[in-house]
Amino acid sequence: MYSHPKALVLLGPPGSGKGTQASRLSAALEIPAISTGEILRRECQSGSELAKELDRTLRSGQLVSDELMARVVESRLTKGDCKDGCILDGFPRTAEQAGFLDKLLSRLRMPSPVVFDFEVSAAEVIERLRRRRQCPTCGRIYTAENPAATATMLCRNDHAVLIPRADDQPSAIRERLRAHERNATGLVRYYRNRDYHRIAAALSPDQVTAQLYGLLGLSSIAPRTAERVGLWALAAG
Ligand code: AMP
């Protein structure tokens, strides 16, 4: 039985559902979901000089430098909980970062990643981000049915009042989409002859999960251990 650890990479524009699917896959496979955006948002709250600069970058929707991202990802992937694999949500975002990831995985004696590219139109992304709300306490993401009337939407976990993310404002959304478009072609070129799969991400979350499970050879009714075996079996192929 193939039993190497494996990194799964989720590519795609903001609002394409990577976070939702990363947490589902994380629960099913019992490997951590790592969102570089979440790591950076937490760092922004530290009050340091670097944090202030980082906060300005995130609010503007621009990308953080490849050098800083390399340090962030290296310090996360070398933690013990990644030894059985991990799910990367939001990294890599440039071909340079993809090159760095390959070198890091090889240093960690992990095979190259399985890549899922979430495809969804810019119009759909803008609509989804307009409706997105987040719990400021636990980070859980919600979709507002009626974005104009959500001042009192509460988190089901901890009852905090849900807020829009600082970078889900129209100008930052436009910049984030531009950043994605600038880098998407390079990333596809980098990965297309590898273990690379396109995902129709405009479908419902359950339909997207079904595509991922299908590609990974997972059964939605299988026990977790069997799901893990299914994942590693794909990795072997
Ligand atoms: P996300 O939560 O993935 O939408 O990321 C939020 C913001 O964090 C992005 O708009 C970037 O400013 C920054 N960020 C997250 N991941 C990366 C990355 N891999 N490279 C550069 N910037 C990133």
C-alpha cells in the first residue's frame, strides 16, 4: 500500500471556494488545511512594524512578496502536524512560489503536490465576495443571503457579529482578481504536465466536493481510514 505523505494544492481566484473545500478535505483526511491568507491576517494583529505594512498590503489586495511567503510557508510546513501531508489554500500564487514549494517538499522528503485548479468566472467571484461574511473570533465563513441586511448576523459557533473581510471591498477585490489573472497563466504552465486537475468551481459546494472526492478516489461514505488509503492510492498513480 502506498503511504507517503502528500501535499494538496488548491489554486484559484479569491472566492472560488478553496477555503470551504480545504476544511472539508482536512476533516476527511485528517491533515491540516493551511491558509496563507489566514496566517497573514493573524500576523497583522501583532502590532509590529511588519504587521502594519502587511495590513496595508492585504487591505489593498496586492500580493505579499515571494520572499516573505517562502518564510511563512517553510515555518508552517516544517511543523510536525504536516508530516502526513497538508492542504495548501492560497499558496502558491506565483510560479516562483511554486518552484519554492517543490524545493521545500523535496527537502522534506515529500512527493510533489496534487494540484486542483478552481475555475470560476470573475463575475461570480465578485458576487460571492460581496456576500461573504466572516466571524472575527473563529474565522468561520458565511454567505449572506441579503448582503444589505446583515448587520446582526451572528456566528453559529460563538455568536460574534459577522463582518465583511477588510479586503472584500470593491477596489481590493478588483486588485486581487488582477493579481490572480497576472499569475494564473504562469502557474498553469508550471503545473499542467504534472498531477494537475481543473475543478468546475461555480457549482454548489457539495458538487465541488464530489469532484474532488472523485479525483482523489475517495468515497463519501467510506470511513476516514479508507479515505486516506484512497488518497494515497491516487498519489501512487
Ligand atoms: P486569501 O485569504 O487567500 O484570499 O489571501 C488574502 C491576502 O493575503 C491576499 O490578497 C494577499 O495579499 C495575501 N496572500 C495570501 N497568500 C499569498 C501568497 N501565496 N502570496 C502572496 N500574497 C498572499
